[in-house]
Amino acid sequence: MQRYILRRALQGVVTLFVVTLVVFALGRLIGNPVDLLLPDDATEEDYQRIKQHLGLDKPIVQQLGIFYRNALRGDLGDSIKYRRPVTEIFFERFPNTAKLAPIVMLISIGIAIPLGVTAAFFRGRFPDKIATFAAVFGMATPNFWLGVVFIYIFAVFFRVLPAGGMEGPKAFILPGLTLGISHAASMMRLLRSSMLEVISSDYVRTARSKGLPNRMILLRHTMRNALIPVVTVGGMLLANLFAGTLVVETVFAWPGIGQLTYQAVFFRDYPLLQAMVIAAAILMLFMNLVVDILYGFLDPRIRYS
Amino acid sequence: MSATVKSETRFPVSIIQLRRLMRLPLVPILIIGVLIVAAAFAPLLTTRLPNDMSLPDRRTPPVWMEGGKSEYPLGADALGRDILTRIVYSARTTAIVAGAALLLAGAGGLALGILAGYLGGTVDGLIMRVVDASMAFPTILLALVLAVTLGPGIMTVVIALVVVNWAGYTRVIRGEVLSVRNRDHVTSAVSIGCSQRRIMVVHILPMVFNTFMVVLSVNAGALILTEATLSFLGAGVPIDTPTWGGMVADGRRYIATAWWISAFPGLAITMVVLSVNLFGDWVRDRLDPRLRGL
């Protein structure tokens, strides 16, 4: 197990190296940040000075070396827009997004588990059809539109919830619901199909022949084994927090890392964007590792060698 | 035995064939058909242009509501542009962008998957590391970065969608190639001295083509959603090109007074993605039910 974790961690480092290389290359190949910083009437002298200040006058290999040296010290440069270290801004905004994550998780699990279990239990019958259709529908609905629809229903029509910002606990409901529903759909579908697989297995038949009540079989024998997809999607949800929140934070004016990334893209704040992409990749690699390790605990048959 | 059954039960056989046809997902096919017709014949379906403005008519509600006008069946947006016309023309944008991206990403991913799976070794290692790295980026983030750095344009969106999509095909196809590369027909092709290119094109490609079609059809819906998200965020497609995502974004500011500006284009996205997904499920069940997990 330890060797497995070590190997995966090493693989992650290699992947991360490729990611940073791509990020670095993209930044130098496309668009010159100096042009964006300076007004149109800037002199050639200003131009050179800024270039020197940003270290862009050095050979590309040296720039790469400096980039990695600083990155290992936790210094990813200053944001062009905020004129402050990007890591500082990141850690300032990160808690806001992190606070949203458990709520999204709760909502998606709260929807997916009951629906998935019901659908599997009533396979092919009416409740299954309803639940499956809801999941298919949920997967097809773009989350930005869902957010806008929720704002109309709850903030404009019924006036019970705020349309944006993060003032008070009520503000968490709509963003949480929007993100939660889009994750619940795929979670429910996976849960349903893995429940079906487990229900037709030998040990469930044995449990049934022993005369155990259905409820016991469902909870003790099937659920635990069927939980694997929930862990998978849950991990994906956290790993994709950036991508998911990018849209939802934009819709609900939520001051987290999603909104920050969106701003970084549109202001061409390259150092900031660079940091966001690297953070997103680290989160993704880390969560995938955590999910794989959790599999081992949930299902002792999965052994890593 | 089978011959007699065949001759005796000609009528039941045709009923079976009919039922097989009936299992076609009719509603999704109908909606996809409408999308394609709208995309192909947009100028014939509506006399107006998507950017025709009429400021006095701005935010006209849909025709069934109080104040609605028959010229604007689904209402007008904040600049007095007909929403129905814009939805029809956006179908064209979606069909072109998503269609091109799907084909390019699919073809590229298929080729790389076959190369990685069949050649193995360094080529495989190299391709798969790039696949891992590109899958370590959240889709939307990567597409957004690309779309903004490349500047607005239809091609930009196509490129961004291809870059975020190809790796999925490569991964699945490589796995399939690994499982067929040691089949008898392949080893005998090797033993009679076929070139590697011939083996990959003639002996491997047909074996993985079903899987490829399944991944293609299962992916199409997600691709359309990514396109819609990009245009909602205002990245990629030029402002004067109507898109469903862009229309939802336009209406966001007027959600309190004119919900129809955002509602109908969003509904169009949902219906189309839903249909494409259901159609994809049908293709998968027909061609390769093993791939249910995808």
C-alpha cells in the first residue's frame, strides 16, 4: 500500500511537471503580457523596462529555471491586476469555495443515494423510470442555466433567497443546489447500476435465502458495495471544484476561486491564471489518489501491488 | 429448422423488424432532426436576421403573455431582437462548432489511441503521459484559457473543444487495441509480412470502430454542453454570432423583468443535449452494451 501511494505520488509529480511546462509554454507563446500592461502611447523605453522587470528579456531556458526555482519556494509571481503575490490572493479566496464544497457534497449525496437505491430496488418499474429520467434530465441541463432559473424562481418570483453574494447561510442554498444537482445526476446513475450488479450477486441471494428482511439486505449487504461510485463521483466533484465553481460562482457572484479564475482569464492576468491552473491540477491529482485509496478501504478485494 | 421458421413466419418477422425500428428513440431523433433542419435552412425558416434590432420592441414578452406580439412568438431580447430567430440561427453555430470539434477530436484521438496501443513502448509512454496531463486539467478551465488566448472566432472554439476532448478517445481506444492486438488474424497478418501501417488500418481499426462510434455518440452531449458553457462565459465565439449560451448570458441581467430572454435558449440546450445523450445511449446499447460504464 505504501509503495503504491509512493508510486502514484511520483507519477503525480511527473504529470504536474508536464502541466507546469505546458502552462509556462502557453504563457510565452501566445500574447505578450507587456502589451496588456502598457497603454498604447507607451515609449519603447517603458516597454523595455517593464520587460526587464518581469524578467522577460532573459533567454527562455533561464526564464523556465527561474520559474521553477521560485515555484518550489511557493512564489508564483505577482498578480498583474491586484499587484500582490498570487499565492496570497489564492489562499484568501480559497476558503470561500471550500465552504461551498461540503454543502454541494451533502446535497448531491442527499439526492443521489435515495434516488439511486429506490431506482435499483424498483428496477424497470415506475419509480425507477421517474428517477432515471430525472437523472438523464439533470445531466443534460447546463448548470449556468439552472442557476439562472433558480435565481428567477427563488430570488425574483418567491423572493425567499438571495440572488448572489455570500451574506448569511441562506446565500449558500442556491449555489449549493445548482452544483449539487448537476453532480447528483451522474452519481445516481452510477449508484443505480452498481446496486443492480450487487443485487444479483450470490451473497445477496444467500442473505435472502437465510430469510433476512429486505431492508437489512439493502443496507448491510448491497449499500456498502454499491457505494464505490459515490466515492468516485464525490472525488470527481472535489477534484473538479474549480471547473464547477467557475460557472456557478460567476452566476451567483460568489467571491471564491472560481470567480477569481474567471477574472484571471479575462484580465489576462497570466501569473494569477498560472497559479490557478497549477492549483487545479494539484487538487485533481490529489483527489484522484485519495479516491483510489478509499476504494481499498471500501472494497478489500481491491489490492494495490 | 431455421429455414422453415423463416418461411412460415414471414409476417411475425416483419413485426419483429418493426419493433426493432420502434426501439429507435423517436423523440430524440425528432429533436436532433429539428436541430439539423434549423441549422441547415435557418434563412428559409425565418425572414428576419438574428441581429435585426427594433428598440421599441425590446423585451416584448412571448406571444401568449399580456403585451406579446405575433411577430415575436417567443418574445424579444433587450435589444428588440427576435428570440426565436436567434435560437434558430444559434442551432447553426452549435451544429457547426460541435460537429467539427467532435469529428476532429474523435479522428485524432482514434489515431493516437491505435498508435499507442499497437506500437507500445516509447510511443505509448509518450502519448499516455500527454493524455494524463491533459486529463489533469479541468475541462472548462483549459477550454477557457485556450479560447481567450487564441482570441474570438469559431475556429478558436473548435480548437479548444478538440484539445479538451481527444484524450478520452485515446484512452478508451488504446485499451481496446491492447485487447485485440494479439488476436489470430493480427498475428497471421504480421507473419505474412504486412506493414505496421496496413495492420493498424486494415486489421486493428475495424476491430475498434464500434467502440469508437459508441464513445463518439456518448461524448457528443458533453461536448455541446462545454460549447454552451464557453459561449455563456463569453469566451470564443464572436459577440455578433448568436449562441444559446450567449443568449442565456444576455438575459441574466433582465431576469427580474424579462425571464424569457434566458429561459428559451437554455431550454433549447437542455432539449438538444438530452436528445443527443439518449441517442448516444441507444447507439451504445445497439453496438456495444459492454460499454455501459462510460
